Amino acid sequence: MKPLNLAFLAVLLLLLKLPAHAATNECGDNASLSDAGYLISPSGGDDTETIQCALDSAASQSLGSVKLDIGEFSVTGLQTNGFVGSFEGTTRAGTILLIENESASCGDDLDDAASLIVFSGGTVSVRYMSIDVDKPCSRGTSYSLLEFTQASCEDRTHFANVDRVDFIGADYSEDTYTSRAVKIYGREECLAAGEGPLGTFKLNRSTITGFGEGVRTGMLGAGQVDINFNEISDVLDAINIFDANQNTTITGNTIRSIVNGVWVASRNEWSPSANRTVIHNNNFEALPGSTLYFAIDLSNYTTRVAHSAVVTNNTISMIDKENGTIGVYLQGIDGALISSNTLSGEAFVGMYVTGGDYDARAQDIAIIGNKFQQTNSGTDPDDEGVDIFLDESTTEVIIGPQSANTYDIGLNNEIL
């Protein structure tokens, strides 16, 4: 080997033995730093500055973790761009993140609501903690507790995961939506241009209680959304999916809500033209309050979406309400399988299918193998109530043998 090559090899070996550049603790005495990232201790006062510093420092130094120690942490709000890693506590009972009262300027409705904890872009896991909010608004009334969103219209992709987190709220009303636990949505200035969020979102083994809205998602580009094995209770709407083009699985959840269990809808003119939803093996329960209840509402309002929907093996327990209680409501939906669900309690009608306000009829829907154990009060001409109602804007809907009382005023529907 030539002497020059030997010298080069010796230098290379020396460089490999040198320690990597050490990260710097930029966040004060309540923050400690290891190879994994930051560990934050509670101060007994306002912890906003320390936690915000740790998130920003971790993002800039490519550290993969900001961990909160056991105890209570008080913050007014957090917002971080491009963080890749985990924001976590020790356990959901051991680490409590408290949002200070009257610390945020909130919106007048949920369309312009303030977001209290925001992760823009990046790949973020929030896990192993409780997040507690009571009355955070110094002005306005509407807020989102935790939001994941795109960094910009150009930087649209983000990956988010929430695992074993308890969301504890108190500020909601039966008459108005004033609070939301989790939001996965795009920036308003990007959505109308078709440049909304891409990526994935997972909500796993968490609890949400005491909000106007539990979860709202609206991913594009066939993004993957999984909402599995959670308990969502004492909310008006549990899961809302608006103007989405996403592959959604909602599985194994317990959902106790006042108005809607799962509501999937197109609501704006720019809404994508395709969507896919699987709702499987969930337990839905209607709570008192309001005058309406829909356990599962799949609706197209502004855009006729090609919506592939599968609703299977769910249990739906209903209570009669003044203006209507419906187990499964399909409006303007083409291509759905509704099978092996069990309905009980008191309803206006068990399942209702309509084309809505469109010239095109609702079609290519199969309703088979369900158990109708509820009593019904509506839509039958004899006032005895029906299990399944197909209105005049339906066609080519197949109703399989299932001991269902069906009233059909559509066109070319098949009742077996």
C-alpha cells in the first residue's frame, strides 16, 4: 500500500473515533439533556417557557424526545414546527399537562377557533399523559386543545400519533360547539387550493371526555387515519371527518355522544371527490340532551363524493329524541356495505337512506345481516315505525333477509 493511502486511512480512523457533536441544553434548570433528548421537571409555576424551549431546541438539534417527568405542568399554550420525535409523559396518570384558565385568545366559533397546542409538519407522537383544560379563553369561546397540521401549502406532509393520552375538558354546551379535543386539519389558506394536509394520523387507546367535539380530521391524498380502541364520552360530536380524501378505520371504540357518533361529510365546494371509511366493532350509545342523534352519519352536502363505506359489527344503543334518532343515516352515498350491526333502544328509524339534494340517486348500497331490536316511531304510513327507510331518491339498494321492517318508496330497490 502506498504511504499516502496509509496516511489517509489513519486520519479516517481517527475521525471515526472522535465523539459526535454534543447537544446543548438551552432550556434552563428544569430541563436536563441526554442522548435521547430533554427531560422536563415541573417547576410548580408556569412551565410554558421551558417546555416550548425544549420542543424548539429538540427540533433544531434533531433530538428525538421531549419527556415530562411525573407531576403537574402548567402551560398557556405550545406551538412547534418541524419536530420529529415524541412529546410524552411518564404515564397518563402520572404526568398532567394543565392549560391555564383565560390564557388564550379563542375564536367565536370552531371554524376560527384558537389551537392551544400545535404541531406543524414533522413526525410527532404525543403519548403517556393527561391533558386537562377547563376555561382557557380570555376572549371568544371556541378552541382546539391539540392540533396537528401542515407546515405550509408547499410542505404539506405530517405524521401524527396520539397514544394513551387522556383529554379532559369541561367547556361545552348542548346548544353550541365550543371546544374540540383533537384536530388534524389543513391550513385554511391551503385547503381551497387543493393543497391541504397529507400524511397519517393515529389515535390509540386514549380517552376524550367533556368537549363539544372529540376529534376532527380532514386529510387529503388518501392519507391513512386510524382511530382505534378509544373511549370518547360526554361529547356532542365524537368523531367528525369533513372534506376528506382519506382511508379511515374506526375500530373497537366506545363512543357515548349527544348528537353524532361518527359524522363523515362533504361541506365545502372544494371537497375532494373520493373518500373511504370503515367503521367496525364499535359501541355507540346515545346520551340525553339535544333533539337529534345519529350514531353513524355518512353525508354528502356540497359535493357528490365517491364514498366507499363499510359499517360492520357495531352495537348502537339509542334513546328517543324530539326530532329524531337514527342508527345509520346515509345521504348521497354510493357504494356502502352495512352489515352485522345490532340496534337497540328507541329510534325514529333504525336506518335511513336518501339521495339528498342531488339529481343522482343513492345507489349501490347493501344492508344485510343486521339485528333490529329497537322500537321505531317514524316514517311508516301506519305510524308503526320501520327499521329501514328508503326514500324516493334511492335506487338499486339491496336489503338482505334480516327480519327488518322495511319501507321502500325508491326505484328498483331489491328487498330479499
